[in-house]
Amino acid sequence: MRAIFVIAVLIVPLAGQEAAKPADPKPADTKPAESPVPATESWFSGSIDLGYRWRTDVGGSADAYRSVVKLGSGPKLLGLDLTLIAPKQGFDQLHVRASSWGDDPYSTFHLDARKAKRYSFSADYRDFAYFNVLPSFADPLLARGITLNEQAFDTHKRFANFNLEFLPGNWIIPYVAFDRDSSSGAGTSVFVASGNEYPVPNTLRDSTSLYRGGLRFELRRFHATLEEGGTTYKDDQRLFQGAGSTNYGNLGVQRLDLSSLLASYGIRGSSIYSKGQFTASVKPWLDFYGQILYSQPSTDVNYQQSATGSLQNQLLLYSSQQFLLTAAAKLPHTTASAGAEVRPLQRIRIIESWLTDRLHNASSEASTQVFLGAGATSTTAGLLASGLATNYNQEQIDVFFDATAKLVLRGGYRFVWGDANDITLPAAGLASADQGKLRRNVGLGAITFRPRAKLSLTAEAEVASSSGTYFRTSLYDYQKVRAQARYSATATLSLAADVTVLNNDNPSPDVRYDYRMQQASLSIFWSPAGGKLGDLQGSYTRATVRSDIGYLTPQDLTPQQSRYRDNAHIASAMFNIKLPDHAHMAPKLTAGGSLVLSSGSRPTNYFQPLATLRLPMGKSVSWFAEWRYYGYGEAFYLYEGFRTHLVTAGLRLTR
């Protein structure tokens, strides 16, 4: 193989040359060998966008702006895309991408390097700043004029992924990989005691690490992967309220209050898993695939709590409380899938698939609770054991029939079944044992019609009937239809339309769930004169949602009906205009934006217009400036609206 490669390297460059000339009697040239990179191709290429963003003061709710947009002022690395070609430096090609660095809410970095027949390496990093403090969300105190999001978050979440493959392009490829995600920050949560909820500050920190490695087998008609891996997980949270303050909670009862609190829990988990998957082309008319994954995670929990105040446990008033808990769980989990594609006739394809997912959880916990009040101490201890077993299965068959060269029909059937059982001993809470069953029959159909080369029509439908489900809002008796159309009117004008309808009903007396969703979209792309003058992209969507479901009020468990409505208009448009050249400079103007207008249970309006001007200043430098406006408002919650202007200017350097 190595000899063939060397011969090819020597012969291919000579193939395009003229016949060999007589040998030169002069001595051989002693100059160093030339770089393998062609002289006409740079070893380094790419672009970098550097700029500065200015933001006006936020009018309205700064918390709502940070929850939705969260763009700030300051210097920014807006974009980076670099490629290096240096075979003598240990890699054939190195590619680096980055975007939105400089205190932006979502920053990314990507690197990949490869050496032919030796290795391929990639690395990804993402930093996501998550802030959610909408005043009207999770706020039982809103009716009393107090705006306090009791489930608030101000955290950073970071993702890192590294993957290294050895001997790419060979029939056997070993690989190792490491993935990690972590988050940390602060927020607001609630401490629950005596049926009252006390909002308090909290701190959060969690992380998950995944180590994996395996072998990939790449043959002409057979592909397989064998992988072994493991995970470690930890989650820590701490709720606190300093002594000297009084917290009356959501009930506002003067005789009940929280004066100090320290509560924390720590969760530690680990798992080892094994995975295997394959695809095989057994015959020209028969393909198989399969996958199996087995893991057995284990989890340990430790919780401790100390609270003081005027608190109540059933009929007992107490001034301080201590609570300790330890728990452990094991969750063996098996997932497997398999399928085949059969082509018995030239115009018929049959695809069969099967999936099963089985999880069995066994856990136990021990707790001790101490109450101190009126000179008396009360201690309670508890031991609980619980189990959960869920089994999910799905089988589906689809038949594709090429009726003509322009018409393809598909029909299919999907059967979903499963069961779930849980038990808690000794009996505690509203229920100590529960059992659920899942049964669903789904009919599938689709049609694709291409009457002309420029026109494509597609429609697909699902109709399902269920006799059991796990969750109140799951799909039950539903009908789903989607239709799409694509039309290239001319070489410069194309249109697309998309319509989706979903109806879902669960008539069970204890649920009474009725859900309706309709969405219709139209989009256009127009590039007059073949794009020499610019282009236009636009879309419009009309969407409606209606949801009705029964529930029990927490106070007295009386049945009620929850109704939600939303009717939305969503539009976006973007114009790219190439302005007349001046002094060999071709400015480009981009303008447009998007809007959302909705009515119903929570009327909302959102506007985001923008304009960008790019001006070349030389062969490798261009200047750009951008203006954006963000405007958000809610008719029922005026205090959550915001508006602001952002202006960004900078340079793009290219090579």
C-alpha cells in the first residue's frame, strides 16, 4: 500500500507534463525541496470579524431583556474562521472557528485537525449564559402586587467535546472521546414547610463527564461500532436565608414565618455502559441494521436542612427544625433497536423497524427529622424503599411504492405498547403504588408528487388511537397532517409553502384533554438578475394553539378546567442590496427583520428590525456597521416589556 502511494505521488504530477527531455549534464540541483503546498495556494486563509457594540439604556424591564436577549456593550470577537495547511507541522489541515466572544450569552469555539491515514481530531466548546427572571413566572405573590420569580436562574452552562480517531480511512478505526457539561450560578427557589412556600436564594453547581472509546469497522458491505464508556455526575444545591430576617412565605400568615434557613443537597452518580451497532448489506435487495445499549447507573443522595422561625408541622408549632436524609438508587437500563429494508421489486421498498427500552429502578432512603418548640423536642425517623419499572416497545412497517417516475406513495403502521409500575414501602403520600399501560395504534400515509422538474408536492398523515398512556398531556387519540410545496417559478424566483395540523384528544374522565394546533407558512426567495443586484428572502407564518385540560386545585382537590389560547402572526424578511461600485468598492446593504404578534391567553408583540452596511476598504479589509432594535411587550403584563437599540461597528480581515 505504501509503495503504491509513493508511485502515485511521483506519477500524477508528471501526467500533465510534456514528454521527457534529454538529461541535463549539469550537476543535480542542491536546493531544498519545495513546500507541498502549491505556490498559488496560501498555507493560511480565513477571516476574522472584530468590532464594538453599543447598547442604549433598556427601557422597561431589564430582567425581561436579560431573559430574552441579554446582549451587552463592549469589544467583541464576532466571528473567526481560519484554515491552515501545513503537512510538515504534523497535520495536513487545521481549521478553527469561533463566534460571539466578549461577554455575549452564547459563545462557541471549534477546532479540527487531521493527518491523512493517521488521525482526525475535533474539539468543540460552548458557553451558554442562562438568565431567567421573568417577574410574572412562578409568582404566587403577584396578586398581592409583589413581583418575584420564585424559580429564577442566573447561571453559566459550559459544554466541551473532544474526539480523536486513529487511522481514518482504514477498515478498522479506533477512537477515544471525552464530553463534559457543567453549570454554576445562583437563583431563587422555595423552601416548603407546613404547606407554605418560602422563596429564598440558592446556589447551584452540577457537572457530567462522559468517557468513551471504541472501534469502528468500515467494510464495503458491513459497518459496525463497538463502544465502551462511563459517566460521572454530581449536583450540588444550597438554599439559605440569613438570621435576622423574616420571611412570611406565599400564604402571608403572620403567625408563621421563616427567620433562618440552611439547606443543601449533594447528588453523586456514575455509570458504565456498553454499546454495539451495525449495518449490513446482505444482498443487493436486502439491508439490515441493529443497535444495543446497556448501562447501570447508580446514584447517592445526601440532604441536610436546618430552619428556625414560627413553623408548623400538622398541629405542632415549633421554632426550629433539623432534617437529615440519605438515599441510593440503581437503574439498569437496556435499549435495543433493529430493522431491515427489503426491495423485492424494482418499484417497491419495505422498511421494518423495532425498538425496545427497559428501565428498572430500585432505591431506598433513610431520614431523621427533629422538631423543637415550647421546650419540647419531637423526633421522627423514616425508612422507605421504592421501585420503578418501565417498558416501552415500538414496531413499525412502511411500504414505499414508486407508482410512476413522478409519483411515490407510502403506507405504514406503527404499534406502540408498554407498561410502568412503581411502588413505595411503607405506604406514604397520596399513593404508594401505581400502574400504567401504554397502547397506541398509528396509521401512516404519505404521497410525493413531482409533476414538473420545478414543482414538488408532499403530504403525509398520522392517525392514532390509544387505550392507555403514561402522562396526561401525551398524544392519545390524535390526527396529524402535514403538506409541503416547492415551486421554482423562474431561475431567480422560488416559493415554498408548509401546512401542519395536529388534533389530540384524551376523553378519560379524570383528564379531559383537548389540544388543537394549526400552522401555515409561506416563504419566498428572489434574486433578480441572477443576484447581481441583490436578493430577497421572506417568510410568513400563521399559527394557532388551543388547549383545554382538567386538573384538581391543590387547596381542596376540586375539579377545574385549564384553558389556553394563542393566535400568532410571525413574519421575517431580509433584503441584500448591492450598491453601485465607487473607486473599486462595492458596498452591500442588508436590511430587514422579524416580528411576532400574538393574541389569546397571553397577548405578546415582539419586533426586531435590523440594517447592516458592509464597505470594502481594500483587498483584505472591509468595514461593517449594524443597527438592531429589540421591542417586546405583553398586554396583560406591561411591566415585562422592554425596548433597546444596539449598534455594532467593526472590521473584517480576510486572507
